[in-house]
Amino acid sequence: FGSLLVPIYALITPNVGMPVYVLTALIVLYAGTVATSRTELKLHGKWHWFAKHAPNLTFMRDFLEFEIAELPLKLKQAEKKEGAQFIFTIGPHGVDSLFRVLIEGLLDEAFPTMHGRIYTLAASVLFYLPLVRELTLWTGCVDARRSVAEKVLRTGNSVLV
């Protein structure tokens, strides 16, 4: 993690015009918050408004004409049952990270009774990259480790892999 701070520091310092000690303090505070909060292990990092209404995400959804296809009748019926849980998968895995961010704002339309109860498993490294961490948390991701996935399911939520 510390090795990430050096290039960030080197890139920002000459351009920002703030004293080195101020930038260093900000980086240390951010790193400390990330290391101690471990929000990615909990189920409270989602920011629904951001996923649904952030101008950059709505622009990309509109530009790409991005939408969730009509769901099969059997899935619609299953979703309406009380306590319904699902494990969703998206593939191919390597190219879907942008689409995963875009899909988060549409999930409540596709699955109205599961609003806010679908969490996406994300690689641990994403939670250590500034800005990527926030985008990942705000769009409903949690750490992909097994214990977190089990916690999501144990608490009555669904998982997107």
C-alpha cells in the first residue's frame, strides 16, 4: 500500500502548490482512515443516489444505451417472494468493471423488492486505491473474500459476482 503513495505524491506535489507537509498529512490521514475503517468488510458503504443519479454515470448509461434486459418470468416471480436471495454472475469477468458500475443504478428497477439488498464482490486491491475505493464502495461493492460473501448472504442480501 505504501508503494502506491510515492507515485501519487510525486505526481501531485509539483502541480498542487501546497506545502509538502500538508500533502503528506492528507495522505497519512487518508491512509489511516482506509486502514482503520475497513468499510469494504461491512455492508454500509452504498450511496444509492450516486449510483443512480451521478451525472457521469447517467451520461454513460444514456450514451451506451445501457439497460438491463427483460427478466425471465420465473426470475420475476422468484424475486417477489419474501426473503428471496440470489447469486448473480456477470461475464466475461475481465471486461465488466465499467458495466458493473453502470448496472448498480439500474438494479432497483429490475429487482424492485430487493432495493439496496444486492452487493457486488470486488477485488481487495480496489479498496486501497484512492478514488477507485470510493467509487467501488458507493456503487455497492464489498470485499470478495469468502467471509464477507457469506455475511452478505447470511444477512438476507444477494450477491453479484
